[in-house]
Amino acid sequence: MPDSALPPNLKGKRHWDFPWGLRWVPRGWTAFSWGVPELWAGNQKRTRRQRGLGEEGPAPVGEPGSWQVGEFIRAAWWIAAPWAAAPFVVTFAPGWWKLLALIALPFAPVYIAFTLKGGRHFRIGPRWDDVNGYVEWPSIGTRKFPKDGERDTSTL
């Protein structure tokens, strides 16, 4: 996504949330217009509506005790096609191919997210930003939220 297509609060910004050696990466390099994710499986009930589009999808951070697995069906074919072979690779391939398939998970248009009953949230795969209307990829993250009250998921 070009930097000009990012929300105003992210234009020209770098990834302060990346590990130390990668904080120079511009946000525009990891932002995509893939729309809302499609939920494959999970027990999460909360949903969010994407600003500007009106499309609804699973909330990026679920309620305590929930989990979700989803896909960004609007991802480019060159991202989605190799991922389609991953279950076959993990099941039948020699050991080092399995490792490569597992390493590729954060780089696939598929994500896994869960929130423990104590409030710890974990996500691996693309991150849908329902507030600013874009997808960040690759992404992995964890965060502790309070059990009750404010569950602000903004990155500002």
C-alpha cells in the first residue's frame, strides 16, 4: 500500500513496534487493502464494522476465553497460493519442510488469535486494523488486557 493510502496518523511513520533492528521499516511496506477477514473457525462472538466500508468482521481482540482462525480472502494470489499447500507440507513432507511451513505462518493470509480468560491476547498472521481500515502483514503480537472495562486496541 503506498504511504499516501495510509490513514493520516500513520503517513510517513516507521514501525516503532518492531524489534530494535527493524524499526526503520516504513508502515507503508507492511500495509495492505485486504478488507475484513473471513472467520473460518472459533468461538468469538464480538464483531467490528470497518470504517468507511461498512463491512463487518470478527473483532481483532476477542472476549476473554475466545479464539478465532480466519483468512483474508482478498489477499493477492501470490500470497494465498503457496499457503494453500502448507497443510500438505506439514502432514507429509520431511522434517525441515515442516519447519519451513511453520515459519511461513506469520507471512500467510491466515491468522490465528486467542484471548485467555485472564485477559492475555495472542495473534499470529495478518492483523486487521478495523479503526484505520487496513491490514498489517506480517505480524505477531501479544498483549495483556484487563478482564473488565477498557480494551483499547489502538496502536497510538
